[in-house]
Amino acid sequence: MSKVCQITGRRVQIGNNVSHSKRRTRRTFEPNLRMKRFYLAEEKRWIRLKISAAGIREIEKNGLQATLLKAKKAGFLLKY
């Protein structure tokens, strides 16, 4: 399963570990993802999303239905 948020589209980023002597080695920055269930009142059912902490805040701010439509339009959410 990929490490991509279904709402915000956040994914793994690649950067460098930098030591005290400035030696650089590659590393990954992973998003803060959680599997979370939400109740979709319009369809009277539960949905499960792999979502980042920023995605949870976005749902709390804008509402579930509006956020799902926005994510589907942006191409982050394939089905729900």
C-alpha cells in the first residue's frame, strides 16, 4: 500500500541526512498517515481513508462531503 494521503495528496519526499562533518546521505521524509473511519451522512455509511494529520484538520474545517469532492476533483481520491 502506498504512502499517500487520499485527501491532501501528500507523499514521501526525499532529502539528505547531513552529519556534523557535512557528509550527506539520502533519506526519506514520510507523511504522518493514519487509517481513519468517517461517517458519510449523505450516503448513511462509513468510509475508511488513509489520511494525514493535515487531511484530518481539513475535514474538520470544511466538512467531509466538500473535502471528498475536492480530493476527487484533484485526483487524490480514486473511489469512496
